[in-house]
Amino acid sequence: MNESRIQRVVGIDAGGTRTRARLADAATGRTLGEGTGGPGNALSVPAAALVRHLTEALRGALGPGAGPPAAVVAGFAGGGPGGGREKALAAVEAALAGLGAGRAVRVDVRGDAEVAFAAGPGTPADGLVLIAGTGAVGARVRGRRMVSAADGDGWLLGDAGSGFWLGREALRAVLRALDGRGPATALTEPVAALCGGLSKEHVVRFAYADRPVRLAELSPLVVGVAAGGDTVAEELLDRAAAELTSTVGALEPRPGEPLVVTGGLLGPGGPLLSRLTDRVRPLGLTPAPVPDGLPGAVALARLLA
């Protein structure tokens, strides 16, 4: 087929860690190009940096000399209703214009929960979605639009069960072990290595030295120590799964409805997936894990085109 005659669409998944863009055939969904950029949280990333990260991702996806896509759908962490939607939309339009592709027929910005849900089997229109990566949020989707949400309140006030939550709780567990308020844990040694020493002072200094959300980087450490049989780390994973189950419960789930899950902790093979599956089974739910929201953004862009 003559590539110049293919109607193209772009899906964007802009998360707390990275931004991904995919160029696809509007008719078949076939991938034509992909690109990656830096973090894309619409609330926490400064506007200029957000445009830069989107430009990086779109440049890789569109390739040299590509004409304007027929439609663009971008899902942003922090880009839902009441969030940074206007900032996100302005950033997408600026990035497209900077690449000479600013005349897309249609551009739509969604929250990350909406594109993640659309990535579920059969591109569902109604049901529940739960994301647990750097942050955590649950949402009810109706007509492919989010109509209610639970948590997603950020590292300071919420995101219970997220990667940040696990990292913070790991440091708390180590502090409690060091001063005798809690049980000994195998988390102590790897945390000490990260913090530059085995003392409360080292741990506290590490925790406050940089952006708080970076504590999410400690979550794989918790998973690894739990796999070695450490009771404290295993309990942290159990607590995280319980928090995420509570988030689902707050959405008033109905037995048998779709529950799409994603994020580093809940995607295919995610360390909390089996724990969550066991806990939501009594609610009549079966999680459908997806790697990320990028296929959902592409699916919504195809519908928009």
C-alpha cells in the first residue's frame, strides 16, 4: 500500500516516568512509528519541560517529513477533569506545531485512566480501571469518559499502594527497625547501601534530599526482599494490595464488569497483580492487566478520526 495514502493517527501515553507516542494506521491500527520522551505528568512537570518531552516522543513517532496526523489523543497523568488538562492540551499543540505537524484534524486530551481503560480487551466503553505505578488511582469510566475517581491524590495526600507508597513505607520500616520500634527486616541492608550508611540519620537525609516522588524507585527493592521471604517486605506488599482493593471498592464495583489494571505494579506480571486478583475475586471482578495506556490512546485516536 502507498504509505502516503494512509490516514495516520497518534496516541500518546504521558506518565510520571516517561512519555510515549505511537503513530498508527487509522484504518488497521498498524504501528508506523514510535518515540519516547521524558516525564509527562501534567500537574508536576513544568510547562516548558512538558512541551520538550512531548516533542521528543512525537519526533520519534512521526519521523522526518511526516504530514499532520488526522487525529491525536493524549493521555496524561494529572490530565483528567479538574487536573492539568488545559496545560496538557496546550503542550501537545505546541509540540505538534514545533514539528510542523500542528494541523491535526482533531486533538483530544484525556486522563491516564481513560486511555489505560481503553487499552483493555475489546476497547471497552464502560467499567473500572486501576493504575498503580509511581502513583495510584482508580476510576469508573462510562462512555469512554471518566465519571468518578478514587485516590490519585498525589504523593503527599494519597496514592495508597503505589510505588511511592511502597518506597516510603520501606524507609519507615527500616527506621522502626533501627530504633527498636519495629521488627528486624532484610530491607535494612539494601536501604543502607542506597543511603550511604546504616543509621537513622543517613536514611532521613536520603529521604529528604531530593524530590519525594523518587522514593518510588525503592519499590523494586521491596519486591526483591519479599521474594527472599522477608516478613516485613511481604507485609508491605500485602498492605499495598489491600489499599488498592479499597480504591476499587470505593468505585462501587458491579460483579462481572471490566476491571482494567496497569502500571509497574499491576501490569502483566506485576508484583501486586496476584495479590489484587485474590482480593477482588469476592467482588465478582477479574483484573485484565495491560502493559500501559498507549494502545488505548491509539484506539481512541482511531475512533476520533
